[in-house]
Amino acid sequence: MMNDLEDTIAAISTPTGEGGIGIVRLSGKEAIRIADKIFRSKRSQSLITAKSHTIRHGQIIDSNGEVIDEVLASIFRTPNSYTKEDVVEISAHGNTVSLRRILNLTLQNGARMAERGEFTKRAFLNGRLDLTQAEAVLDAIQAKTDRALKAAVDQLGGSLSRQIHQIKDGLMKMYAHMEAFLDFPDENLEVYQNKTFLNLYESTADKIKSLVSSYAKGEILREGVLIVIVGRPNVGKSSILNTFLDRDRAIVSDIPGTTRDALEEMIELDGIPIRLVDTAGFWESDDLLQRTALERSRQYIEAGDLFLFVMDAKSGITDDDKKILSELSGKPVIPVVNKVDLMPNPVAVEEYFAISQEPCLVSAKMKSGFEELERKIVSAVWQSGISKESGSLIRLRHKRSLEISLQALQKSRESFLNRESLEIVTMDLKFSLDALREIIGEIYSEDLLDVIFKEFCIGK
């Protein structure tokens, strides 16, 4: 790992395709020298003499003296850079040809291609970020809503790190005191009479439990709420999906069974990322494809967080509707009556009230009633116990480590109450501390870093 840190790395840090600007980034002790070899300033200014956090205008020149592109070169000297190494960012025109040629020139002059997430990995290894902050960089890049971005930016700013450090520091003090008592075994009785330790056990456990419980809301901000549209064939499920998307994503037809597979799309409602799924209609068939589609629909019913149960206002409630509703028993459901523009008699609405809570009346064709449906969806999400504030825990890794820490802490407390050997008490206390330290990256394995940073793009 340390040998890798001696290398100077380079990569294209902007997405593939056409754009106004594209960036080639270098990091490492030779970054400025390598960039200077391919950069020519119109004022004959060398990058080697450039001060940190300055920009120079010039051209990138290949070994034959050919001009590749007109660029701006931004210089960031160690330790005041993203990686705490010397960093150069070459801003060129955002076309694939120029960027690849500039990248190849940096590689020819001594840099090597960066691996996925290696810039951020170096920021972590060099102490610029802790591990939760490094993960938040990716969460910020992948944020789908304002709330998700705020949660990621808060974590990048150290919100979770500070909470973990506060918990860890309290346990470290207790651990240090117990280690000191181990050096004086005749005083062990005094340890077990120390009410401060018991209070610290309780308060720390409460803090960890509070963080663990925040994962539910953090997961939704990161992964989205899975909302499944279900109903019998030809009630307008696909039309409802298309209305939410404001485009024709699903094929709409009067022929039952048109939707042969689940279609999943992402939308945003009140800052909540929604994974909206249109499922195949629930009807029995000898058609192998239809049976497969029905099985896929049932899988979504098992996984869904919220369900839009769609019925047909024109045909009224059928036995198939009642059967589907029974399959959703015990799950959060919003009844949706579609095609109200075709409802033969307004009094017929009463039958929908008779089988469920207040239904939402919509017309996908006329695009009416959807503001009320969106309001009910947002209300249902918040009522599920998810706070409107950003979740402290966004990642499953953090939740699992906290659960391990809590379990070890509870074992240590039980041993303490039973006045077992202090070696046993402190051993579990150390397990609890180590789990906390792993969250912020004070201890880590190369395998853990590989798992985390392989999610990143190459240029970040």
C-alpha cells in the first residue's frame, strides 16, 4: 500500500461524453513535474514555480510539438489539496478525444492510471478524511434528492464522525481506568462499586441504539422508498406510472396482460427518492411469460415499502380486486381508483370506501387527482416513523458495526454486574471499541477498503 502511495496517479475525472469542460487529474509527488512536461504557457511560465491554488493558461503539447488542446492548469500543493499530495487538474474542452490524449501523455511521462476511488482512498490514507467522510463523497455523488445530498454533505462535514468519536472517547476513558485497576488487583472491589461505570454503560448503549435506529431513515434517503403499483389487468397501472413520469415509459393498451414484466423508475416527491414499480396484472394464465411476470410481481410485493392498489372506476370492485387486496393484508396500502372520468355514477364511490380506507380518486387519462395521491404517498412515508431530518446512518456497514459494538458493550456490562474477572470485562469492552474504530477507519483491512472504494468511479 505504501509503495502505491509513492506512485503519481492520473485519470479523467469528468463523465464520458461531450461537455463544456473535461478534467484530467494528477496526484502524487511527481504530479506537477509531469504536468509541466506536457504544458506550455503562452507566457513561458513553468508549473513547477507556480504557487498553490493558482491557475495557469496554456496548451498541452505532445512529444512532436503538436498542440492537443488549449487548457487551464490548476495547481494544489501538499498538504493543502484533496489528497494531501501535490495535485494538478488540467481543464480542457470536454470531448473524449482531447481528454484521452492528455491522459495518455501523463501516463507516458511517468504517471500510472488511477484505480477506482484511488484519489479519495489517498485522501483517507493521508488523513485528509476519515472512512465515513470518504464514503460520504460517493453518497454525495450518487445523491438523487436534496435531502439525500444534505445527509451526505452533513456526513462529509463530519457529523457522524463526531458522534462516533464522542461515544468512543467515553468508552476509552472507562477502558483506561479498568486497565489501571488491573495493575492493582487488590482494588478490584472498588471498581465494581463504581456507579460512574454503570451510568456510562447505560448512556453509551442509549447513544448507540439511537444511531442504529436512525438507519431506517438514512437508508430511504440513500436507496429510496420502494412503492409498488399493483392491481388486476387493464385497470391503468401503466398509465399511472407514465403520469408520474410525465412520459410514456410503459406500453399502454386495452389488451389485458400488456405489461409482461415489472418496470422500475426513480422519481422524487418532497425530497424523498421513490422507486416506483409497475407490475404485471394479477391474473391466472397458461402463458409461461405471464406466469413468470406474475411471480416477479409477487417478489415485489414481498419487498415493497408501500403499495398503490389500483382499481377500475368503470367496472367497479371485482372478486379479483378483493383477492389482490387480501394478498396485501398487513402491508401499507393506498387504494387508488383510476378512470374516475368514466365512473357511471358518483354514488358508486361508496363501494370503494366499504372495502378499504379512504381511496384516492384519479384519472390517468385526464391527469387529475395526482396532487392528492402524491400528498398521500408523502404522508404515508413520514408516518412510517421516518423523520423529515436527515438520517445519521446512511450505510449498512455503519449499522452493522454499531450493532456489533452494542452487543459487545452489553456483554461487558453483564460481566461487570456479575463481578466477573476484569480481563473478561475489558476484553468485551475492547471489542466494542474496535467496532467503533472500524467505522471511522482507525482500524481497517485492505479488503474493507477494496469493498468501499470499488464503488467509486476511476477519477474520484
